[in-house]
Amino acid sequence: MIASGPLLLDGEVGGLLWKRVKEEHKTALVPASIVLDAPDTVKKVHLDYIEAGAQIITANTYAIVRKRLLEIGGSTCKSLDHNRWEEMIVSACKIAVEAREESGKDVLIAGTLPPLHGSYKPDLVGAKDEICPVYAEHVKVMSEYVDFFLCETMSTAAEGWAACSEAKKSGKPVWVAWTLADDSSGLLRSDEPLTKAWEAVKSLEPDGVLVNCSMPETISAALPQLAAMGPRIFGGHGNAFSAIPKGWKVQKGGISALGKRHDLTPEAYAEFVSSWLDSGASMVGGCCQVGPDFIKVIREVMDKR
């Protein structure tokens, strides 16, 4: 059984795969295609996080969205054919299960439900009647393999509601994680207050609420609000990017073009995490640019508490 007390989530998955993938497997959407092209590379990422001390690993499903595969794949890469979407989702989940079995450790597997039209784009989220059926499809395919669902990097209140409402139908635990503007205002990327996001999902009774893929300073400022909402599980997993500006769009180099903060060493990030734990956080971890070396230091800090 997973130990009682705060839980440690893993860190970035897709970004780490891009850094590790061999040149012959680099496609327009590596985190999706790699589950078929180089599954051992994906498994090694999971194993590295487990070895570092993570108690939760996230299945590599964040980038496996049929619409994105349809737009980017097919003509450029056979393994990105959108008709292989379900095969990719299942493969990503099975790889996570295999990593857990191979490690011999008792870890949880989170099935990620991502933004369907790209991260940090509240204006492109889409209407509920458009995105709910897509989330329902993801949940149906993943339910057999994951322990709970993580609605991750939600940038609007409606987006969080849509993902959470479909995930709850699985009967499995569901956590909702919103991404916030990097100004410590407590506002979502949509400029909606965090309290509005909570009110949107409160009746669904999510098992946990989090903030993610924001600067750690932003997460520190938001945690008191999360605590006041009264969920059983709350916390955050930040990134190590420079601030994500309002209206940011994908440029050459993809999300990596945002740049990495050189002041945010594993030790410095762990200091933020320690303060989150002091605030009562029951789940902590990392997101983009936060790798196994960060998780290892966080594990050491948590074990000393």
C-alpha cells in the first residue's frame, strides 16, 4: 500500500522524452509517437522517477490527442496516424503498468486528461458539448489501466469541469489541476479566479484539487486558496520555465522555447516544495523542466520531515 502522508508525483514526461529520444525517432509530436517507436525509452523515464522516489507516475498520454494527430501526423509520420490513437493510448498506459511491475514498487498510475487544443490557450478550449465526448473517449480507453485520473493543466473553469465530469463517470478517483497566470494573482490563464474554477467542479466532488505548470512562486501564493476549499487532497506541481507570458503561442523549438530558469536548481525547487508541505499540501511534484534529479531531492527532503 502507498504510505500515508503527502504523496510525491513524478515530474515532466513529454519534455524528458524529447530530450532522450534518438534522432531517428524525432517526429513532430514525439511524446505521442514514441510510445510505438521507442517504448523502452518511455519505460525508462517511468523507472527513473520511481527510482528517484516518486509514488505516482503519470502515463504518457498528455500529447496523445486525436485532433493533434490528425493535424500533425499521417502525412509526415506513419506512427502519428490518427487512426492509431487508441493503440497509442493503450500502449502508453501499458508501458506505465510494466514499469511499475518491473520496479517492484507500490506506485500509483495517473491517467492524464490534457487540454485538447494545446496548453495555456484558454481561448481555444472549445465548448463543453465539443470536448466532453472527447474526454469520455479518453476515459473509456484508459480506465482499465490507471488508478486515478488527473485532469491536468486546465486553463478555464469550464475545461476543468468537462474533464472532471467525464472522468468521474469511471468510478475512479479524479484530481483536477489548473494552470495559473505567472503573476501570483491566483487567476487561471483565462483570468478567472481560482474560486470560480472550484465552484465549477465542487458538485462533482473531485478527490483532489491542484495547481500545476506554473512558476513555483505562483503555486505558493495559491495554496492557501486550495486549502480553504476543503478537499481531501490538495497541492501543486510547478514548472521550471521562465514565466509563460499571456497569449503565448508555440514557436520554433516548441514549448522548450520558453527557456529554463537557471536559478531553480533541484535544491531551490525543493525549498518551495517544503513550504508547500508546511502549508498542508498532501500532493507535491513537478511539471515541465522538473526531472528525476529534482524528484530525488524532494524525496530526500520529504523523508527527513
